[in-house]
Amino acid sequence: MVRETWATRVGFILAAVGSAVGLGNIWRFPFVTGQEGGSAFLLVYLLFIALIGFPAILVEFVIGRRTKLNPVGALRELGSGLWNHVGWLFVITGFVILSYYSVVAGWFLRYTLIGITDGYAAGAASPEAAGALFGSVATGLDSLLFHAIFMAIVIGIIAAGVRSGIEIAVKVMVPAIVVLLVGLAAYGFTLDASTEAYAYYLSPDFGVILENWTSILPAAAGQAFFTLSLGMGVMITYASYLGEDRNLAEDAGVIVGLDTLIAVVVGFVVFPFLFAAGLSPGDGGAGEIFVSLTVAFTEIPAGRFIGVVFFGMVGIAALSSAISILEVVTSYLIDERDLDRVPAAASIGVAIFLLGIPVTIDLVFLDLLDKFADDVLLVLGALLLSVFVGWVVPELARDELEKGIGDLGRLGTAWIWIVRIPIIAVVFISLYLGVVEYVDFLTDDFAAWLAAR
């Protein structure tokens, strides 16, 4: 079977940016930032992106382009022994993430429809009413229906192929996301509470970082990997469709830069809305952006229109990320099981839909899956890839990186040693702290939920 390729460099970059710019940036980033101290978290997150995220994305790029295979096939071809089986981690991670990601994306579709048909004032005149509205959307038949609709759209795009499906879709979606975000940020600037919101978002308290680093560090690591689609095999898969003339470092810089810029802009959208409505960030967890913003949209001028634009934009962003995750698992079936694209996408998409059904029944399953994927699986995947490239195949990785660039000299050596020491050390610490936090969740919140059944 002839392997597909990107038609243009722009298509690859937009697909990679689209994968990165999704629910991780717009749904997850604001509430994690609020929970972890606002600007204190933002500072650690930006440092993590610059010092760890950029070198780490190159790790996935060199593996993908070198092998022209999915994560399972790539690690099996380059490694030996236990490394032959590591690629399965990325397939499992993508499978788990998309199962609940699709449910959350369905919520945004539903909120967009609510804004169009009824407006937000009727159901969100107070935080209590907004919470009740979120409860009705987040679980039950509504949630299940929109989970199914979203997954059907994702399956359709992936079934159409790399050029005819993914590339065409992201060339429309990603520019639309950027334009809408910039417009919403400009609107947020006009609100009376914007100055207070910007101070909260942009003035870090180093005392908060020192007091809470054991919580902030794994949160920043997990958010960085989630938003850059690292640790789940997406960038390995997307790079496998690249030609050898591409400058991987240049492309990685563009992708990381655009993703980070968009994440920062999201803060300039969400926090002015929250402060304008007199709401405090960080209290609502996964449902915060729905509960808090629907209240905000009843308070600010043109709130109904702004709400429809915002929730619709996030739905588009979620779609751009979801197609990248499903492509990882689909590419495995195509490469390793010799399935045609349409049955591969359909079969795996249905299986992912089924795994997500418990999330539509009780939100404790969202925490169960999200914390496991974000705090453990993504960071573990990034750690194993860093060990593999830094210590098992360093010369091969450097050789692959130099294609399309030329001799890197000391820069190539520096990249390998950055992967070998600081990245592995920081990611290992983040993984340890993440495992501790997940065990705490299992023995506390989840155990209490089980006991109450």
C-alpha cells in the first residue's frame, strides 16, 4: 500500500498546529491556569514549553520521518527487545484521550446550539442556574448524542485521507480559530474588568510557585505535552508523511510558537470575561469554562453572540485536535493490519465512542481518564521517547534531524545532551509527581465515589 504524504508544507504545519490548538488550549488551559495560581502557572508553563517542549517535539519528528511508520511500527523498526513494544503506549494513550475528548467536544457543540436557539440568559442567570444547565448538558442523553455526532464527523474526515480529509479540513479550521480568538481577545480588552484580569494573568507571584511547585510542575508538564500533542504519537504519525527535504527544526519552531501564542491569547479571552462577571477563576474544574462563561455571557454586552462565536470556535478547535488523535490509531491499522482507510477509521472510531460512554453517565469518569492520560500516560510516553532518542539511537536521530538542514555541528550534539539529561530529569520528576497525584485521586475522590454507590 502506497503511504500518503502531505501535499504542502503549509498543510503539515496547520495540521500539527491544529492538533496542538484544541481543547488542551481553550478548554483545559484556562481552568488549569486558574487552579494552579494564574500567572504563577503561566510562567512555569512557558518555561516548560521553551526548554522542554521544543526539543521534545523534535524527538517525535525524527522518529516519524525516519521510519515513515505509525508509532508502533516506528519503535519496532528502530528498537529491539522491550523497545519493540513501547509504540503501543501511544496508541493506547490516543485511544483513551479521544474517548473523553469527544464527549467534552460534544458539550461545546451543544452550547453553541443553545446559544443559537435559546440564548444563555434563560438557563444561566446565576452560577447555580448555569451549573444546572451544565449538568443537563454534560451527562445523559444530550451528552451521549453529541458525543456520537462529534465522533461521526471525526471519522468522516479521517476516512477521507491525509490530503483530501485532514489537510483540507485544517486549512479552513486553523485560520478560522486564529481570527475568532483575536477578535474575542480584542473584545475582552474593551471590558471594564480587563485590567484586573490581566494583572491576575500576567503578574506572577514567585512565592506561589515556591509554595506549590509540587502541584504546578506536573500540571505544567502535562499541559505542555497535552497542548503540543506530545507523548501520544501524533507528531510521530504526522512526521511520517513528511519528505526528507523538510527542515524539522524550523517547522517545530513554527508549530511550538503558534501553539504557545494561541494558548496565551486564550487567557486574554477567558479571564476578562470571568472578571467582568465577578467570577473567580479556578473553582469549577472541568466544567468551569461552561458554568463561568455562560454566566459571563449573560452579563456582558452582546453576550449571546459572543457566546455562540466562542463555543463554536472551541468546537472547531476540538475537531482539529481530534482528527490528529484518531489518525494515530487509524495509521496503525493501515500500516500494521493492512486495512483500508475507511474501515480502519470507522472501526476504531466506534470503539473509542464506546469507551467514552461512561463519561456521559458520570463526570467522575472524566477525571479518572483525564488525570490518568495527562498526569501519567503522556508524560511516560515523552520520557520513554527521550530515553530512546537520547541514549539508544542518538546518532541516527541526529542524522535524521540534519536532513533538510545540513551539518548541525555542536548544535546537534547540544540537542542530544539536552534530551539526555535535563529533559529526562524534568520529565521523570513530573511523572513521579503525576503518579502520586493520580494515586491520591484514586484513594480519595474516586474511592469516595465508589463508596457512595
